[in-house]
Amino acid sequence: KAGVTQTPRYLIKTRGQQVTLSCSPISGHRSVSWYQQTPGQGLQFLFEYFSETQRNKGNFPGRFSGRQFSNSRSEMNVSTLELGDSALYLCASSLNGGADTQYFGPGTRLTVL
Amino acid sequence: DAKTTQPPSMDCAEGRAANLPCNHSTISGNEYVYWYRQIHSQGPQYIIHGLKNNETNEMASLIITEDRKSSTLILPHATLRDTAVYYCIVWRGSGNTGKLIFGQGTTLQVKP
């Protein structure tokens, strides 16, 4: 069974631009969570989607948003990029969320110049 | 969710067992102990999890103390490829949260 895939793997943007990252979960998994990893803050939870609905949200500004499609694929969008948004963005999928084990993708490395 | 305490770094000789400790003294009865590892700049890799009993899989063993206030991840024969940051997470996972809280983890350096 294929693992979690994320595209693109690397991205360079400039301040003020917006960016959309994509995540395809493991086949059959319905929950997708997104995380941001920076050297200073470590791994932080952004939000979780299940059946096209956001079920939980971390402490991030409204510039960070996401959505999930009927096939469980998910996208996250960051608008008006700031230098501090440079990070590794990770998505993780699980069968139904909750206590189900989460499996992570390789991440998208975003650099904001 | 309960907070965990892990040593910031550990060394292990190649071929020897690596024992990574984790303290979670405020763990609740319905919280699981999860272990993930992250090799440099890759996504975290699930290793193992448990609730009360010791667990073993093809990657590692998880030993949870009887009072559940601490646990140890054991890599039986460490290789250079096991060099990574290891995260211990306690997680209730109820309420459909899907939210893992990562601490700083333990950087394990396996040396030849």
C-alpha cells in the first residue's frame, strides 16, 4: 500500500504571495492532519480534516487554511506569506482520526524569501 | 494531554541495544504512549504504541512501567540508520482530535 504523498516537495515563494500544498493520504484513510515544523517551535499541529470537515484546529492565524476533498485528499493554503512561514509542512493520515495511528508523509519544504 | 520528559540526547554503539527513556508522570488511564522517530528533515515515522502492556513489533519494544508513569523504547540492535530524533507522545486521541503534541524528543546518535 502506498504511503502518504505530498506535493510539491520543495517550494520557494516571496513575502506576500500565497501557496497551496497538497497531501494524498494512504488509501482508505479518511483523516488528514497537518503540522508545521520549524527549528524554533518544533512540530506544531495546524488542523485536522475528516470527511471534508475540519474537526480540530491548532493555534495558527487565519492565513493558514485547509480543505479536504471527497476522495480524502487534502490541501492547505497559506496566504500573505511571511518570512516566518518558512518551514517543513507535514501531513499525516489515519483511518478515522481519534486514537488511530497517524502516518506521516515526507513533507513540503517551504522557503519564503 | 500529558506532558512527556525525554533526555535531549543519547549515544549508542552500533549493534548494541538502545534504550530510550520517557517520563509521563501525569498520564491518564485512557492515554496511549506513542513513539515516533524523525530522520533528518524527513516526515516522522511511527514506531510503536501501547496502553498498559509491553509491546513488541519488528522495529522495537515498548516497556511501560506498572504505574504507567514512565516507559522505555528499546531498539534491540541499533544500526547507523537508527540515528534520528525519537519522540515520545502520550495521547488520548478521543473526541476526534487527531492532534499529536510533539516535545523536543531525544536525539539518538548511533556510533560505529
